[in-house]
Amino acid sequence: MSQSDKKRTTVDIHNRTYKIVGDEPIHHMRMVASLVDQQMKEIQESNPRLDTAQLAVLTAVNTMNDYIKLKEDYNQLLEQKKKDEDHTEHD
């Protein structure tokens, strides 16, 4: 997909406007931005003294932590499925 084929949209995150470009549908990009904004608000409520950069880094760390846990869970499920299929084939 060439750069001209990419989708563009404007989103608000933490009271700032950003133009984002991507391959995903616009509604998906807006949903992602909304979730980032929501997580930043939640973190700020617990840590009101954080500046925007600190808040952004904590949001990124939390998001990556969630991603890694989901990826590990997914891999465990795939392994379990393979074991189940191997077990079923041998019965």
C-alpha cells in the first residue's frame, strides 16, 4: 500500500489534536486513539503530578505490558490447542 493509499484522520488525545495515518480503517484508528486517551486519563487521576511526557511513557509501558501478557496467553492457548489436537489424533 503506497503512502497515498493510507487513511488519514484527526484525533484528540490528552487535550491535544493529532493527525494520524495508517492502513487500518478510520474507525479503528479513532478507537485506538480513544483508548489511549482513556488510559492516560485513568493514569493521571491516580498520579495528578505527572507531566504529559511522563504520562505518555507510563501509558506506553502499561500498554506494552498488556500486549505481552495477551501474547503469552495467546501462545499458551495455541500450545494447548496443538496438544489437544495431537491427543485426539492418537485416540
